[in-house]
Amino acid sequence: QSVLTQPPSVSGAPGQRVTISCTGSSSNIGASYDAHWYQQLPGAVPKLIIYGNNNRPSGVPDRFSGSKSGTSASLAITGLQAEDEADYYCQSYDSRLSAVVFGGGTKLTVL
Amino acid sequence: QVQLVQSGAEVKKPGASVKVSCKASGYTFTKYAISWVRQAPGQGLEWMGWISAHNGNTDYAQNFQGRVTMTTDTSTRAVYMEVTSLRSDDTAVYYCTRDLVGAAGTGWWFDPWGQGTLVTVSS
């Protein structure tokens, strides 16, 4: 299983708000390492959507936001749109493993 | 624009080796490291390691130590990743991606990603 734990799936209706959690431990997110988030549309390459816990790269809509507290991080998507249907992955660094770690991914379904 | 372009799909037999290339453009090549991340069919993302394009220093994830070698050629702005002793569970899409580091040193993230190279290991 993954070092970072994400729910396998979440869903929401268009226009709603959804959140995706990413639970780590004292050797990664809890050790002050940042969390980052990627969106992978079906059949596409992963795309960075949040870096440094809560920063959006240029071109990413402000409907996407990130936060971090303790050993967990969260991705929130407001005003859900059909085009947001994708897999979402969190990523951090783990000092015990001395390695970059990813969450197992969360499939977002827009109802 | 910043771009990473990878070599094409490969089909290999168990026990063989594969070498995937990643050519960078649109930025100062030697200022950034490159990581490799793989994704097995229907599975999540797995970090394999990184290489400094500045001095060729490498760091491999424990799962891949002894079987993976990353190299760089600054004259052609290319990075290479070789996996030896291939097994069927090495079947995956392999991505190269540029490493970005925050000023606070609290880890790094990846942007952009190459288009991916499908490596199929089958007898």
C-alpha cells in the first residue's frame, strides 16, 4: 500500500464542492515536507495542479485549492465541472524512506 | 515552452534491458534535475529516482537500486533511464519529469512531464 493514503474514489454533482484527503505520517507531511497534487485525465499525462501545499501553477483555475494540517493534506475543487473527472494524486517526500512518495490516487466522478 | 519528449514504445522479453530517452527543451538544461516515475496499467504513480543534469549525481528509490541506471548527455540535452533484468511486472508507462524545488527546501515537485513511454515485458 502507498505511504500516503487517499480515498479510492469521490464523487459530486456539477457545481458542488468536493475534497480529497491525503493522509501521511511524521516522516513525510507531518515532518514539514510539502504536499503537491497532480491531475491525470483519462489516457493523459499527469499535470501539476497544486505545489507547496497551496500554490497553483499559472493556468490552473482558482476552483482548485490545497491545504495542509498536521500529517494530512487536502485538495478542494469548487464549482465542479464535467472536465474535472480524473484521477488525482498527492505527492510528498518521506525522510524515513529518503524517497519521493505518492498517494494511491483518487478517482473523481462528476455525476 | 518547457518540453520533455521521450522515445517510443518498447516491447521486451523477460530478462532483457530497456533504455528510454528524454530530451529537454525550453529551459536551461543543467539547472534542473530529472526524475523518472512509472505507472503500471491501471495503477498509481511510483517514483524511481532522479539525476542531476548539472553533474550527473543520481539517487535511486530502494525498489530499483541495482536494476536502474540514469545518465545524462548535456551536449544533446538528453537524459536516459535503463532498466535491466526486466520482469513482467515492469510493464508500465515510464515518465520523465523535471524536478522543481522550493526555496524552503521542504521537498520537490514535478513539472512538466514527458508524454510517457510504454514498456511491455512479455515472452
